[in-house]
Amino acid sequence: MQSGNVTSRQLELIQELEETGTFRVLRAIEMPGIQPGALRSGERLAIALDTETTGLDIKEDEIVEVAMVLFAYDDEDRFTRVVGLFEGMREPEAQMSEDAAIITGITTEMLKGKKLDIAALEEMVDRASLIIAHNAAFDRPMCEKLSPVFKDKAWACSATEIPWKSLGYEGAKLGYLLYQSGLFHKGHRALEDCYALLNVLSVEQKTTTMCGLQLLLASAREPRVEIEVSSPFELRDFFRKRGYRWKSYPARHWYKHVAEGDLDRELEQIGLLKQPEVRAVTRRQTAFDRFRSAS
């Protein structure tokens, strides 16, 4: 997904600036228009999804904005075109938290009287083979509260299912990925973040012949095992260093998804702690199960 409106003169200026070692030029993300029509040979559909919410509590908070970019990818798992868009707001029962309002720029006044077109949302979701979110462990449960159409879909998490650090990135936050890819976008709103994610997934990587989308789709197709660990608070550094994430709902625990071949080694490392309070539970999962709301 490369910009086609950069002139040769602009490219020369960019090169001249960056060769000084003083400047780095970032390029705005591409937001390609819709190219509707029947699927071409080998194409499949996926959705890049983002939500804005009243806060970060999966149980208590609500979605106030949802955006989806329905896009096609070819038989080599590369982005080909945008097929459809969905964007909408809804007035929640709860108030926007102060932090959420500051981050998103969404105010209570902006949401008054707003309702999502649930029929249009569900029609778009039905068309897709996969839903991609940059924090699927949060977005999937929130979306499942919004509509049952999300419950039977395969999901993938672009933040946790791509080995960003081994690809040379400092972190998996979308802002880090954009910056280190030489890109920028205007703000933290749902549709813009969907397009930002698509741009990042399309970037050619320096350490592999596969782009992010190819790596993510390969991961989504593989059955994996979720490890849930109950552990004393003082062991948090051990689990953070091993790539576990914290979940507070419906029960407090650490969790991590691993390949089936890595399960025994991971459980062995947990066993070496020799802590009777540490209890691990494992569940084999496919993309249809991962990140599902554990209610």
C-alpha cells in the first residue's frame, strides 16, 4: 500500500534530508477508496476493526464508536483492495471516562442521540472470513456485547500474533509500528486507526519476505493453546518477561497463546518456579475461539 502521488522531486528532497542524519521524513497513511464488485480469483474478505469505548473495563464499559474496513486479500495473503466501509457512533448508558474522552476527542455531546445501524454492521461482518483487531482480547468481548454476529467469527490480533520485536520494532502499539514504518496518521479515531493498521500490515519487512498481513494470517490458521495462570502478585515480572498479558475479567489471571509444540516447554518453565500458589490451565483454541469473551 504505497502512495502513488509522490513526485520525483519530492523523493529527491526526502533522500537529501534523510541523508543528513538529522531528519526523518514520515509519510501519511494511505486511505484507498472503495472498489466494490465480485471477488476476483483467489480473493477472500477480512475486516480491520477498531472501537472507541467509554473506558477500559470490559464488563462495565460500552462501545461508543465502531469502524470497519472490509478488504480483500489474494491467494498470497496480500492486501488487494478496500471493498466496503462501516463507521458509526452510539450514545452509551454510561458516561465517557475523562481519560477516554481526552484520548479519543469524543465528547458526551457528540454522542447524544446517536445509534448504530446494526443491520448494516451485521451484513458486513457476515461477508468476512476473519476479523482483525489490534487488541482483540479487548475488542472481541466488547463487540460481542454489541451484536451476536461477532461470536461465531474467526478473530486475529495484530498486536500479539505478529512477532513485532523480532522484526525490529520497539513495541507493538500502533503508534510505534507506524513511526518505525515511516508513517503517521492524524488521530485516535476508529476509522483512521483501521486504515493505519492496514498500512502497517502491508509494509514490506526488512528481516523477512513476508509482510505483517501474511504473518498474521499464517498465525490465525494455526491451532494454538491458551495458558491461563493464577499467580501471586510478586511473580508479575516473570510472566511479563515471558510475554504474558494480564486479564482482570471475569477472573484475574495471566494469559498467553503458544504453539502446541511450545506448550510443554512453557509449562516446564512455570513448574520451575516451584510455587504451589501458581496454577496453570490450558485450552486448545482456533481463531474462532481465541479472544472470546470468557463470561
